Amino acid sequence: MGKIIHNLSIKKTLTIVMATLVLFMLLLSALSIVINKNGSNSLHEIADVGVVQMNAINRTEANLTQANGSTREYLKAWEDDENTSEVNRWKQEAEASLEAAQQRIEEFNSIAPPPGSERETLASEANRIYQTYTLQLNNVLQATTLNAANSEWLQVMNARREFQTVVRDFVLLTETRTTEILTNDERNSRISLIATILIVALALAMVVAARMVIVRAIINPINATVDYLTAIAKGDLTQTIHQLGRNEIGVLLNGLKPGFIE
């Protein structure tokens, strides 16, 4: 092993050491990029699904509940033969709530779920029931007779229950998915930490090994050569030195008088 080290070219030795250190730096950089990307994707999904989309569907339900309540008061005012302004007030409040619900459902739909996913199925079902629900509320508000309005109102209650059910299912799915994302992110963080520790440990081991190689292949031969040449400069021609390998230092020693080299 020592002979192999002594035969290593100084240039090649330094090149190998530097290349290895650069490789470990690239591995750490790549690992850091992967960690940041995975973390960023997780945060984006939590923000989109767990915050924006869930908030939008909950606010949609809240707006529809307000529209439902105003529509019920509208029918009650109509049945009680209250003045036209009171009837119109409840009708306008219901229409305003429906308009607000439309804005919220558009916000909900602005985030596209993964194709073929359970979230896509629930989102599609929520939109279908929403369209039915709002259409029936509008039919009540646009009915020309009280009997027609009451007939439409019976269907509204069924659509309301269906919409509340699909919203609960979507919220539950969102909470489950958020928990999965956090669990996966925590697991990936542990794996990344272990990988980072291993890479750093290998890099430190490589630094130690590189130092040993440099000392044995470069530093020690140079020190021995300096001591030898210093002795000759002082007139001591009895000194001898072992020829160490075929690297640059070995070439230097070959240039000396053969009698000085063992």
C-alpha cells in the first residue's frame, strides 16, 4: 500500500482529492435541492387544499345557508301577505347570498385536483349538487305563485342536505390528506437527515484518508529530500536517501548523483 501511495503522482493525488471533495459537495447540494423541493411541494398542497379550497367550500356552504334562510323568510313574508318592500328585501338578501356563494365556488374551482383522484370526484360531486341547489333556490325566488314557490322549496331542502354531506366529506378528505402530507414530509425529513449525516461522515472520512495520502506521498518525501539536500549543502556527502516511488519527487531524486541514493 505504501509503495502504491509513493508511486502516486502529486498532480493526480491532488486532483483525486479535490474531485472527491467536489463530488461530496455536489451530493450535499443535490440532497438540499431535493429536500427543499419536496418541502415546497408539500407546503403548496397544504396551502391550496387545506387552506384555500377548504375555506372556499366552507364559505360557499355558509353563503348558501344564508341564502336558504333569506329565502325561507321571503316565503314566510309572502304567505303572511306582508308589504311588498319586506318581501323584496328578503328576496334581495337571498340573491346577494347566492351571488356571494357563486364567487366562493369559483374560488374553490380555481384549484384543479389531481386527475382521477378522490378529491376530483368529490369536487365534481360538490359542483353538481351546488348547481342543483342554487337552481332550486332561484326557482323559488323567481316563482310567480306562492304554490309554485313552496313546491320548489321542498326540493331545496333535499339539495341542502346533499350539499352539506358532500362538504363534510370533502373537509374530512382534506384533513386526512393534510395529515398524510405532514406524515410523509416528516418521514422524508428523517431520511434526508440520515442521508446528510452519512454523506458528511463519508466526506470527513475522505478528508482524513486524503490527509494521510498527502502526508505520506508528498509531505514526508519532501521533508526527507529537504533534509538530505540541506546536509549536502553543509558539506556532508555521506548522507543517503531512499528513493521513494516514481512520482515527481522520485524523478527529482533520480536527477541526483546515483551514489547518493540507496
